Amino acid sequence: LTETNVAIGDIFTLGQAVIQVSQPRQPCWKLGVRFNVPGMARKVQTSGRTGWYYRVLQPGQVAAADALDRIERPNPDWTLQRVLNVLYCDSLNIDELRQLAVLPGLTQRIQDLATRRLADAAVEDWAPRLDGK
């Protein structure tokens, strides 16, 4: 699984648990500190390979050998790659931001970010997140 074939809202079983893709990761300055690589967060963001977060829909036992099986795909057009493109490349695309702001399954935090960009017609300063400044 990669950002190109995982979509917001995808639901998987993992052991007895049911989990849902909720947002791409947003790399921060702590990566560079952890791995002693200055600028690592920017490099990860630029790569488009940030990873993603799941929310737990149904808790359950999980073992190392359990398969991760996709059982539902409510937003097939909204791959993580597309979301990352809106967040970091085509950052003021009005049509994409409008859709992102109400995308089912997406975290409220990212929906709010899209709403702020629409209201402000500006992209937030990434320096505090990426550089720790």
C-alpha cells in the first residue's frame, strides 16, 4: 500500500479490529531531530511519501501475522496522493479545497485547514511545523 493506492476513508480489517484511513501524515521538525538529519521533514513532505493515520472504528485483538484487508472504499477518487497534492503543491486550488473541506472520513483538522485556506486565500506558514521555528 502506498499514497497512490490508499484513499481517505478506506476501511480495513486488521485481526479483529476495523480501522479507517483518516489523513496523511504531516511531517514535522521532530523527524530531523530523531534521525539527526536537518531538513528531513521538508524532504519527506516533498517526496509525497508521508504515510497516513488510521482511526479505530472497532477495537479488537491484532497479531503481527494478521492481514490488512480493505473492505470498503467510500472515496476512491481521493487518494492520499491527491490530498497531499492539495496540501503541498496545488495549495490554493479552490475546487479541490472545497471538496476537501467536506470530505467524509477526513479528519476535522484537515477539513478546517482547507476551510481556512478558502477563507484567507492564503497558505499557512509551514516553517513552525517543518523547521520548529
